[in-house]
Amino acid sequence: MTDTITVTLDDEQAQAAFTALIRRGLDTTELMRKAAGHLADVAEEAFATERSPDGVPWVDLSARTTAARAKRGYWPGQKLQVSGLLAASVTPQRGALVIGRDFVQIGSNVPYARIQQKGGKAGRGHKVDIPARPFLGISAEAREAIQADMVAWVDLNRSVGG
């Protein structure tokens, strides 16, 4: 006589977990919204500290620029904030922060944002050199926070909210 051992595997819970993971993988909008918040925080911190997202101090304004600002009552002040428009432009309300199902895009719709971010020639005849003063990017802290959010996203027992 042969003994028979029967094992029954009920994989309903495993299937439900895989289904939840697939659903999360197809629409990561909540995760992208959280990442966007981290990137917006990086830009806000850059304006507050006058440093690039990777911590490099912004180049000082030229003597000519500080004199012109002082004459108009805007100096002393912050380097890229005469009106505050550029700093305020990195928000969803200004259309510079776009969140999709599987991406996040951060930027500024202010015309002079690019020259401030990347530097280059400006003014009449493009004779003025504007040094780069990056305010958009990702800091080491934001990268770590986004990675932690991603781990939480695939852990069905944790939440990414906040």
C-alpha cells in the first residue's frame, strides 16, 4: 500500500497582492505627486539658501547689478528674488510642475528662468555673461526621500501619503 500526501495551496492572497502591485505599477500618480513635492522643496530650498540643489553656492551678483538694484531699493536682497516671480513659478498653480501617471516634470514658465538656471549670454547684443545659478534639480536628500517612497510604494503594507 502506498501512502499519498496531498498538499493544497490556496494562493488567493498572493494573487491579490500581485494584482495590487500590477495596479500600482500601471498608475504611479500618487508616487509621482510625492516626488514632485520633494522636487518643489528642493527649488524652494535653493532660493532660500542661494545654493544649487547639489549644495554649490550661487555666484555673487555683479557690482553693476547690485548697484542698479540698490538704486531702485532692491538691494541688499536675495540674488534671484527682486519680485519673487521666479521662485513662485515652480508650483502647479503656475503650470511649471506637471504630474503624470508615470512621470513628474518640474520647471518654470518665467521667460528668464532658463538663463538663470543654465547661465549664458543676455542683454542687448548678448554681451552680458549671466552665470548659472541652478535652482531646479535633485538634492541628495530628495533622492533618498524619493527612493524611500518608491520602496514604500511596492510594499503593500506601507503608505506613501504625506
